[in-house]
Amino acid sequence: MFSEKQIHNDSHRIGESGIPTDHTQTFQRINIEYYSLYHKVRGRPLLATVHEGVSRKLLNSSLGRQQAAQWRKQYQLSLTNLSKQLTADLIQQSKQLPVIGLQKLSDEPATLLKALSKNPGDYLCHFQFAWLQANSGNLMLAERHYNIAALQSLEVNPVFSCFAFRHLSDTRYRAGKYMQALLAIESARECNKGFNAELQFEYIRMLSVTQRTSQALKQLQLLLSKAPHYEVLMQYEPDLTHNPSLQRVLVQLNQQHQQNVRNNLLLKWENDPLRLLDLDKELGKPNSLEALRHKQEHTLGQLPHLLIQDEAQAGTLIQQQSRRFVMNTLDIRKQNYIQQIEEHQGRARSIHHLGQWLVYTMVITLMSLALSYGISTVASLFSYDWPINRTVQTLVLIIAGVVGVCGMLLLHFSPRKLSRLLKQKQQLEQLSAKIGVSA
């Protein structure tokens, strides 16, 4: 999902579940609503299609894919949760529509026209014919029959009339008739009883493309107060981001999230075990605390909108990354200690080997000296003149003793620096374990 791949811009792209995902690079829920209803798409296939559409919308740039890749597991989880919310709203809306009557309709335009010639007041048939024409690219004919369906059902079925007006607005939007699209979505709002988040989102889009910025800003605040998860979709909606005033508000929303996360991090820092450490000493680097805060600020700036909107989750992710930063720094320092320890241990082994050779030399010398003493004693018994006198033997004995003492000292030699390095390595391991347990 996060790879660099071309996102196609064809009018009737079919998703993995068989549902058309979108006619542009930007996913809109209305493009799959009726298809899923008419073809009885439910459960996992429907969720998979919504997930795919939202993914295409949020990951439509290389930067978005790079940011998502850094937090792959958590990003996928948040993306799935958002998709489930949108899918639940879609299913709830479908329950209010005449599902059985719509599913019985033919998908052949000629059959529908024949039925309309006998019963021109069949608004469900008008809607089905309009939907087929819209999918085939005949927007003018689709607009006409969507309008008829919306008006005919206005009194008898206002819920379906709202649904038809929304499709009429989308068709006019696709045809570039933005002002007329706004009129259609306003008619849909008049038919709707209560609050419909998707309808509100579509209304904001139409207000934006018709430069009704003041109204769009008011409606945007209303939508966020009742359906905050739509903020993520707003951040990636071209109809909003191409409007300077709305884009400025969206940037401010993101900045407010960042500030709230900073405040949460400060509160968490008060109870964080890292606060009790002398980081400069433990990490072996000056200004380690400033480096840690700089790292947190950089991470905060790189978090995608999908993750930063959940401020508690964003704070937790940054805190976990800070711990990983400290742990990695400690690990690097520990590896440095291990390298120094190995170097000193190598030198100590060389000294110990020398000590062993000195001890071996002492032993061999003493054995030779003992043999010399024995031969001297036997020679004196038989009045033979042994060429090595007692003075030389005594001198060799002294030298052997000195060599033996030096060998024993070298065998028990332990560098002070090695002992200190081993102790520091142990302290780092204890500190790493403590931080890991408290993470």
C-alpha cells in the first residue's frame, strides 16, 4: 500500500470487491453507496472497499506513503477503525431506504425505459435509470432522471428524496455545474431529518467550490463537533484544501493537535523514570535532554493527520519512540564498552600467557636445578669434579624464584580499566532493563 504506484484516474474503477471506488483520485462515499445497496454488498467486502477508498485518499502522495510507512502497524489500525466508522454510517443509512424495491429493478436501461413509459411516476425506476446513465458517462440524462426521482419522492419518501438529491448534486459536480450542485445538496438537507455527517461533508464541499467560504467555515465547525473523525477526510479533500481560507483553518486544527500533544508529553514527563536520570551522564553525550526533545518535536511534525488527530495515541507513540531513542543510544554505548572490554581482555590474555610461560620456565629451571644438585651430590661421593659450582646453582635458584614470582603476578593481573568497564556495562544493562520495563 505504501509503495510508489500510479493511482489511475478512470471514471469507473472497480475495487477488489467489485464496487466502483471513485471517478477521480479522491474517494467519495457516495460513489459506492448505491452500488453496495443494489448488489447486496455487506460485511467484509463492503469494509474492504471503504478501506481501499480511504487508503487511496489518504495515501495519494509520496509524502503520505512515507509517513504512513514509519508507523505501519498503528497507521493500519487507525485506518481500519476509520473505515469501520464510515462503513457503519453507510449501513445505517441503507436501512432507511427502500432496499427491496431497488434491488428488484433491472440493470438494463431499455427495460427501465419501457417500465417508465407505463408508469412515469415510478421514482425508484427513474433513480435506477439515472444511476446507470451516470455510470456510463451520460451525465446530462442522469441529471434529468435524478431530478425527477428526487421531486417525485419528495412528499411520499423524503429520506429517498434526500438520497436522490445527493446523487443529483454529485452528478452536477462531475459536470462542473457547481452552483447547481450546491442547490441540489441544499434541497437534500431540507429533506433530511436530523444530522447526517456525510451529507454535511458534501454540503461543505459544495460551499467551498462555489466560494461560499464563510458558510463553509460555520458548517465545518458543526461537522467537527458532531463527527470529529471527518477531520482526517477534510485534511485530504482537494475541494477544501484548494480553498485558502479553509486550508488555513485545517492547518490551524493540525497545529492545535500538535500543541495538545506537546502539553500531554510535558505532563507524562513528570512521571517518566527518564526524568530522574542524568541523561548527559548515562548517554555519554552533552545536551542529551535537548536532543531528546528535538527528536520528539521532529517526530511530532512527521506524524500523519490520521494519527495526530488522536492526541492521546500520538503522545504515546512519541513517548515510545523517545524510549527507543534512549535505548538505542544506551545500546550503542554498551556496544562501545563491549568493544573496549574485548580489547582489554585480549591484552590481559596476552599478559596471562606470558605469566604462564614464566611459570613454566621457573618449573623447568627448578627441575633442571634439582637434577644438577643430584648429579653434584653423586659426583662428590665418587670424588668426581662437577663443573657447576654451588654459587652458580644458587644464582640460578634465585633467578628461577624471581621468574616464578613474576609469572604468578602476571597470571593474576587484572586491568583496573577493565574492571571499571565491566561495571559500567553492567550498570547500562540494569538501566536498559529498568527503562524497558517502565515503557
